[in-house]
Amino acid sequence: MGSSRDTRVDTRRTGADMKLTKPAAWLVAALLGVFGALPACQDGWNWFDRGQRGGADGRSASGDDSGVLLSKAIEGTIGSVAYIRGQRRMAVKGYGVVAGLGQNGSTDCPPQIRKYLGDQISKRYRPGATVSGIGVSPEKLLSDPDTAVVTVFGEIPAAAQEGARFDVWVEALPRSETRSLACGSLYTCDLKLPGGGGSTDLVEGRTLAMAAGPVFVKPFASATDRQEGGEAHLRGGVVLGGGVVTSPRRLQLVLVAPSYQVARRVQDRINGRFGATEDVADATSPSLVDLSIPPEWVGREARLLALVMRLYLYSDPSVLEQRAQDLVEELLDAETDAESIALAWEGIGRSVLPVIHLLYSHPSPRASFHAASAGFRLGDEMAVEVLARHARDAASPHRLAAVRTLGEGQVISAVAVLETLLTDADQQVRLAAYRGLRRTSSAKIRSYQVGRDNFTLDVIACEGPALIWAKRTEAQRIALLGAPLSVIPPVFYVHPSEALTLSADEGAGALTLVRRTPYSGMVSGPIRVGLDVEHMVRLLGGEAGADDQGRVTGVGMDYAQVLEVVSRLCQDGVIAASFALEEPALVELTSPLRPEDRPESEF
């Protein structure tokens, strides 16, 4: 068979060319859609003879824009006849109350929002209930300077199912006297589709999610921000992973050309591949196939949907075997979409393993990596060593991708490879290995819940340069790599808010800690804590209190404050470790706290 290069349609045109050809492309797509609705498998015709069908711009119905319209990874797939509805993020909004602010809150609240919150509080809490020692009657909550009314924003992820978590942003109401949301915690509130455009418009309609949890106020910039504009930055923050979906997102496949026969075929192919315990797809009309997420795919929804779009509609084993062979040739063409080819192999199933095994030792890094990634996701032990080779090779262009793939946890032997990568000189490789191991039961990681709902501390036993890493999306988590880590005296540190003082003379065997509470301003007596960083972090973030012998077990600093302390001690060389914040996926904390307004997506 000749190279797939011979059958490729060249879409690399100028903007003017595209404008001239759009109407023609739309007409061809429409005609193909009509013919595609005819009965299949008659007179020798099958799905693989159909070619690529597209939308108005000549692309595949799935939105693929690889420029390889006739790729064997796309021809005859579900993605060639349908697209997915429900893959955009959904903006939601609500109003809530943040408590635990000491005297930094305010009683300011427009009457309509006060009434709205009063009704919500009355429904959610029984009379006389308290949270953190504060009565939760509407009058007490909204009239206490320890609290502040906030606007809550979030974006429900595409395909999110009931119980899925996402970040939410909170902001003090405009023109309120709230000074800071630091150390505060958001009471449970409802999130709904935004209504009007005003900042104090009520939010009505069906509740799609709920939000609650500790507020993470942007750390590390307190002194600069005060110089540039007072404490305005303290009036907003993020509740990491604080949003919880209560109404699952609707997912549907929409056929480009309505046909009940095609819809039924799509339904049967999806259920045959992914519906082992219960149906995943339901053809409800000639145009629509409803999709649900199987329990084993929760948290990996995007991967499942990508696989669905690369499922072949024809299920004859001999034809699928030939297609798997055709994709080998395509993968060796550097201009083809290698990820689509790997997805197509994965969609076919384990029957492709004898075919792709031939590529595991291929001299092309692209060929060996994508073949091994497909094999690994199909549970092939032989793929582990191929991915490990890429993961250990600093020159491999697929190095990080190989580490992430090994971290998907489909093959147990991958755990040992990831453990060896914890010592790698490349920080990104180490972190990718750690994140992958966190999904397993690796003995290299000890985890502690610090405080009631403050953060998780992971202690990773490994060689290599000492590194402290912290999340700033989805969850509050600190990781200590290269433990045990110690504070090196002498040290004298004062938190920017003066909430904490740490000191130790040169040669001292312990730190002396003095804590000023944010509520009353009272200063504690000296607290002794060892030089071990793990124990210091657990003491700083632990819930304020003491054990039966009177030893202090926690001083109640929030996640942002603990990060400020640890990062400063690393910067000053008092802790001999690098400090790194996670690159945020959803929000850059030095930019606006919430996303710009955008049209809401469909349910």
C-alpha cells in the first residue's frame, strides 16, 4: 500500500482561498451526509469506503483540524459522522458567606441578597445550629464582622458527573467594607446559571452545583500589593476544589446527517466497547445519542470521549485487523496525527497488540512511543519498558508524556519505573512521577491530612535534590520530596501579617514559634517545635489546640499562610530545598481571580 500522503487532502490554504471554498465544502458535506444515511453493508459497501465527512468548513464532524481529512484513524469512525455536544465549560454563580475573618468582615449587604441568603441559610441549617462557634441564624451570620457576604463564581468542567469537584472564586461584594478574606471559610452555597449582568443580580433557577471550603488568598505578594493599592488583593480568593457538581452534565452525540440506523450503530459500537456492566450510549432519535460516563471512567472523562470519537463503526474483526495494519504505515508518516492513530488502536482493543508490538523497537521515537502508549493503555506489560526508555531519555521528545502515561496506573509494573524517576535531575519529570505514584499505593509516599479541612501533606522518600511543591488548583496539597528536610538555624522570620514569628539561634536544636491569632489579636506564649520541616508544617497547619500533656498540636494557620512561611524559608536558604508552585490549569493567581464573562454552555 502506498503512503497515506497520497490520499491526504491539503487544507493549507490562504484565508481568501478558504472563503471561496466554504460554500462548496458545505454542499459536499451535506451530500455526503445524505448518502451516509443509506443502509450499510449492502452491495459490498462498508463504513471504511465512506471517506471523511465534515462540517461546513470541510473538517471532521468531531472538530478535528489535523489537516489529514482522509486519515485511516478518522475514516469510518464515530467522529466522522457525529460531534459531541456538552464539551464546553459551564459558568455558574452564587452568593455565599465567608466566616472566620475576625474583625475583617463586614455587615454590608444589599437587601435583595440579604433576603436571598437568609432564605438559603434557613433551609440549610436547623434553628440553633452553629458552625465554628458562630450561630448560623441569618441575623447572626449577616450581622457579625467575623463574616462577609461574597459573590461565588465557578466553571463546571465538560462532562463532569455528580460529585465531581472544581475550583470556585469568591469576591467580597463591591463597595463593602470587607478588608480581607484570608483565613476564612465559605459556608455551603448554591451555584446556578448566571442571570442578569449586574454584580448584585440574584441567581435563580435550578441548582447545578454547591460550593464550600477554606478560602485560598493569593500568597507571596502581600508587601508589594500593599505598596501598590492597599489590601484590595485580600478581598478575593479561591476555594480549591470547593465546587461540587450536583447535576451531571448532559453529553450527547449529534449526527451530522440524521439516520436512526446510523444512530443505532453508534449506540451499539459504544456499548460493545465500554458498556461491560451497563449501557453507556442510548440512541434517543435519528439525530441524538445520549452518553453516560461509566464509573471506572469517572475522572477520565476527556479520555473516554476522545476514544469514543475514534471508535470504528464497522466491527468485523478481519476489517479491523487490516485497519490496524494500515495505521502502522500512517504512523511512520511524520505529518499524520499520531495521537489519533494511538486512540484508534486503543479503540479497536487488545487485538491490535500483535500489530503494534512490531513498532515497540522501531528507531523512530514517534512510532515507538505512540505504539507503546496505546499498548500500555490496553494493559500490555511489554509496553512498560518502551515507555520507561522514553521516560529516562533526556533527549526523547516524548519524555514527559511517557512519564504521565506510566502514571495512569493501568499496568502495575509501571510503579517501579515511576519510583526510580523520583530521583531524576529534571524537576518536571520528578513531579510527573510523583503525581502518577499518588494514584497508586506506593510505599514511597506517606500522606497526612493537616487540620480539619486545611490541606494534605505528602512526604516522599527519595534521593535527589530536596524539593517542596504545592498545588494551587483543585486541592490544597504540599509535597516534600527528598525527605527528611530540616530547618537550618540561625533563623528569624516574621509573617507579613505578623501572624507568626519563628526564631532559632545558631546551633539551636529547635525553633521557637509565637502565634498571634487573627480574631482577637492575642499573642501566644513561646511554642517549641523541632527543626524537622514535616513536623513544623503539620504544627503550623494543624487545628489550634493541645494534647492531654499540654503540648501544642496546631496553631491554625491556613494553607496560604503556611505556603508563605515555607517559601520564604526556602528562599532565604533556611530550608535547603527548592520551592515550586504548581502551574495552574484554570486560574493564574496573579491575574484576575475569576474568568471573564462568557456565554453559558448547554447543559
